[in-house]
Amino acid sequence: QSALTQPASVSGSPGQSITISCTGTSSDIGGYKYVAWYQQHPGKAPKLMIYDVTNRPSGVSNRFSGSKSGNTASLTISGLQAEDEADYYCSSYTTSRTWVFGGGTKLTVL
Amino acid sequence: EVQLVESGGGLVQPGGSLRLSCTTSGFTFNSYWMNWVRQAPGKGLEWVANINQYGGEKNYVDSVKGRFTISRDNAKDSLYLQMNSLRGEDTAVYYCGRPSSGFSGIEYWGQGILVTVSS
């Protein structure tokens, strides 16, 4: 049950696009379509931004998109806005019928 | 409106026990797997446990196996986490969560409840 691997931090200027990677194994990301991404602002509960690798819940901006290749999933945020500054976490279902999260990525909007 | 409200947190001594509750409303509780996720102060999210719709399957992260027990009462639309033999590293905000469907991501979260394990 090792955590998924994410970069500790990424940054971008308003209007730019950024991508956050999330690397796992064939026992989690590589084996299932159940990859999700969460946004968390300080002191708040996480918010689901992407589920099933590519799907957005109702109300989530289409500036957020997800993808997967092999054992690595990615979250792309286009047209960066100040309110996108937050921590982002990936997660995946696993062969052990458990879930695993990534260590989190702090996004700074310059 | 879907709502999840945790209760039962607080300060407990190492080796002690605590039972968290998650009271839900606004959806058909017995149609969903349910989860507990925690976040230690200043740290990332950690999935803790889940339970299927009727309690017949329960899964845990290795660090809590044998100490924590997840359960549910569908008649009361409530989820529970019994935490025994608590350790300092169990100190965290605990969230209950409901997936959008099946094993998709956790779409609905409670506000979180703080558990502090300290002497």
C-alpha cells in the first residue's frame, strides 16, 4: 500500500496550463479506470475534480481534465486562475480492494 | 441535498479508544459503499477504510488493521469507525465520504472531525 508519487509542488502564471503527474503501479493506476483527483483549500474538505480517469463531476470547470497512460495519471488545468491555488491529490483503487492517495501537490499561481 | 456529518472526535490517551460516527442524509444510504479518510496535521490524505452497502465487505489500510473497525447501520443512515489501541500517529482529521458511484472518487465529504491522541 505505497502512496502514489506526485511532485511536491508546481507553479504557473494566470492563463497558463499546468500538468500534475501521479505515478503508481500495475496494481493500482495501471490496473483500473478508478483514478480520481481532488482539490483541497486550506482548512477545507477535499473536493472531487476528476473521477474514473477523465470524468468531471457536475459543476467542475472544463478547465480541469484528466488522463492516464500505463501506470501514470495526469491532471491538467488550463487557463490558470488565482482560485486554482490549492493542494491537489490523486487517488486510485487497488488490487487489494483498497484505495491509495498520492502525497499531494501544492499548486502556486504566480 | 447530500449531507455527511461526523461526530465523536476529541482528545484520547495513547492506547485508548474512540468511536466516530457519520450521520448522513439526502441520499439512499444503503446504495453506496462508504469510506473513512484521514489527514494528519500538515500532511496529505490517507484512505483508512471502506465498507460495502450491507456491511459484508470491509477493507482497511495496513496501519489500522486489527485496531480499527468500520461498520454501518442502514436503518439509521449512519457510518461508524471504532478506533482501539490508538497511537500518536493516528492523530488526524477524519472524514467520512461517499463515492459518486461504485468505486469512483469520493464525491461527498463530511466536514471532518479532529482526533488527537496524546497524553
